[in-house]
Amino acid sequence: MSILLEQEYKCYLGHRKKFVPAHLNQFVLIKGDEVVGFFPSYEDALRAGLKQFGNVPFFIKEVQHKEEVHSLHQGFISS
């Protein structure tokens, strides 16, 4: 099973240590394995993504020193 934007998230994690020194607290825009750019705000990254890719999924994430997990759910519903 493939998770939406899993490829982009893996790309982010693979490059995060390089991103932190130069782009801390900026928002990175990633589509597939391509790092499209860095933006000062989420809104700027969103506008750029919509302009370049249209209304399709793409990845935006704030570059931070520590990655926090806000929620994690792995479960199955059985009947």
C-alpha cells in the first residue's frame, strides 16, 4: 500500500540535514523527488505549488531542527 506523498516525505527526510543550515524556518516545496524551492511562508509555497502543478498533491513542510510527531495512527477496522 502506498501512502500519499510518501515519496516526497522521504525526499525531505533524506535532505533535511542539508536544508537546516541554509533554510531553517522556511517552507520547502517538493513534488516527487524534486525539491522545487524554499519559501518564507506556507502560503507562498502553496501559491507556487498551485501555479506550477495545479490542484494536485504536492508536499510543503517547514524546515526545523527537530521533527515532531503530532499524531501517529496505525490500525485496522475489522467487522
